[in-house]
Amino acid sequence: MKQPFHPVIGIIGGGQLGKMLIESSLPWNVQYNVLDPDANASCKAYAKTFINADLKDKEAIFKLAELSDILTYEIEHVNTEALLELEQQGKVIIPSPKILRIIQDKGIQKKFYLDHNLPTANFSLVQKNEEWEEALSQIKGEKVVVKLCQGGYDGKGVAIVDRSEILKGKFPFNGPCIVEEFISESREIAVLVCSNGIETLTWPCVEMHFDPTLHLVDLLFSPANLDKATENKACNIAVAAVKALNGKGVFAVELLLTSDGEILINEIAPRPHNSGHHTIEACITSQYEQLNRILLNLPLGNTDLVKPSVMINLIGPDNISGNYKITGLEDSMTEPGFYLHLYKKNETRPGRKMGHFTVIDDSILGAKNKALKIKNTLKISAI
Ligand SMILES: Nc1ncnc2c1ncn2[C@@H]1O[C@H](COP(=O)(O)OP(=O)(O)OP(=O)(O)O)[C@@H](O)[C@H]1O
Ligand SMILES: [Mg+2]
């Protein structure tokens, strides 16, 4: 790093992940430029320059690049072509947009796992509606998982459906999809991996419990309830996947642990992730600080877990849209080891991630009990 130490990082996307990335380096002399289509994006108040533009706006991305020493992104749905062009011109972009090109499309991503002998659920590609019958014939089970190849996030763009419904002509999505074997009774775990191109580290496994209707994480805990051999196997698969991608940055590898102990890659996010929020308070180095270290060409920090932790997302309830308040804060704040993060979103919407909290405790059971108690207290409420 050149002296004086006052670099400018450009972030494409200004949501909560960007906000926590910036917050983790507030004690450092780092500045951030942010590009986001929402004029009230979570990161806006922190930005040196805030560019209010579409994530696909090439001109705006080039402007961000001009104003910044290094670029990163906190969302996958960006203009990859523009980033590839910038990278070719010598701009440092971490992770490389070549990785985004693979990850942005679930069909290409799944094929990447197959080509690199990385374990993943069986799948078939569906480009047009006439291809459903043939695609379904390759996949076992009455229930199947259909995923839009592009544009899905937070479970939107994923449908678990009966094959008989599809064969009757009820197509879950229009546009290219993958259809995947439904892994029943699986557990969901994730391994966060970081690499500076020389050294690659993992954080201890996290285990997730999902809301079955929203497909959103509603409780996440670390350490995961795994034996040492399974934990090692999960970490090895995650590291192998990031190495196959030639990945520099922070990556979340979402895994499915089948009932017979097999570990399958569900998907990879090439950025800090919901499954790593707890690292802010529970680990020596958070996923956010680590990405800053990588962006700034500083040594990686230790990823050990300091205390067992539970993270719960604060999700906009079904019956409120627009203005909101947080209730139950006073009672929650009396719990030792409770940490709140609010995302500065002006309006709530059903299913929207409005914030999260982490609870750390000496035992995982203690952390879960406290977190569930707070979940019943702390609410997004109508004004
Ligand atoms: N093959 C599968 N078998 C069983 N469940 C699955 C399978 N694939 C996905 N799921 C479930 O659907 C959820 C969402 O799938 P996926 O992660 O691919 O979508 P997403 O929209 O990218 O979600 P997110 O942004 O929340 O990570 C998974 O976390 C898991 O609960
Ligand atoms: Mg996912």
C-alpha cells in the first residue's frame, strides 16, 4: 500500500452489505464512493461521492471507476461487461468480473461445478417452455426445484414445485431456468472463504434455518452442529470451489448437507453474505474487515470464532408497507451479548431485510435461547 494511507474504494451497490463493509473500516482512513439506483440507499450517508444510477449503467460505472482506486460490488446483478472492460484496461476489481460472469447465471454456475468435479445437486437447463418434458426426464423425484438463471435473489426466482404441475403447463417462471433435484431433509450450512490470491482461509461453518415460505434465512448459528470430519469436508469443498474460480475476495459457499452425509454446493456469492453477519461480533476478523484488507492489499486477519453466536434477520412483516418503527428495543438491549444492526431503509415491505441482530454467548444453546427470546420482542411495527 502506497503512503499516505488514504485509499478510495468504489462499491457497486449501496445496500446493507456495503454499509457494513464501510462501517468495518471506519477507524481507518478509507473513503468510499458508492453507486446505487435507490436515492436513499443504506450507504448514502457514508459515501464520499454517491452516484445515483442503475447497476447496469455503463457510464455511471466508468465514472465510479474514475473516482476510485479499487472497485468491488455487493450485489451480483451489475453490468459485468462494463467491469470486464475496465479490468482489461487495468482497473483493480475484486473479485474479478470473470467470476461474476460465471455466478450471475445459475445455469453457467451449475455447469462450472460439474466441469470442475465439485459436488452439486443434479440439474437440467430449460431455455424454452418446449424443453420442460425432456429436462424433467433427467431429474428424479416428484418435487423439483426450479430457479431462474438470472436475476433471482433472497429466494425470489426459486420455486419448489411438483413436476406434474409443470407437465400440465404451469411453468413457474418465464425465461431460462434450471430445474434441480429437490434434496429433501437436507440441512443448510455455509462456509465463508476469503483469499488474497496467496493465502486462503475459512471461517467456522455456519448452519441456517430457513423460513419455509419466504426462503429467507430466519436463524443462523455458528459453530454449526457438525462433527469435525463433516466440518472439514465442508471447508475443503468450499475452498476447492473458490480455488477453481481463482477467487480473490470474500465468498460465501452455500451447501446442502444431505441425510446420508453428502455435501452439495447450492450456490456461491462472490461477496460478503447474510450468512457472515455474525462474524462482526463473533469472530476475530469479520467478513467485512477481511474484504477491506484484501481490497487494500493488507494481510488477512484471523478468522477464528471468539464465541458461539446466533444471527436473526429483521424482516419486514407481511401486513406493513411504508413507514415503520422498531419496537421492543429497550427490553432487547438489556440482554448481554446482543448486537443490533439497522440498515437505514426508509420504508418497510413484506419480506424486506430491514436489519439483523447477533447474540453471542458462552454456549450455542445459551445464544439460541436469548436470540429466540429477543426475536419475540424486537419487531418492525407500523407507525
Ligand atoms: N436442490 C435443492 N433442494 C432443496 N432445497 C433447495 C435446493 N435448492 C435450493 N433450495 C432451497 O431454496 C433456497 C434458495 O435457493 P438459492 O440459494 O439457490 O436461491 P437465492 O434466490 O439465490 O437465495 P439467497 O439469495 O437467499 O441465497 C435455499 O437456501 C434452500 O433453502
Ligand atoms: Mg442462496
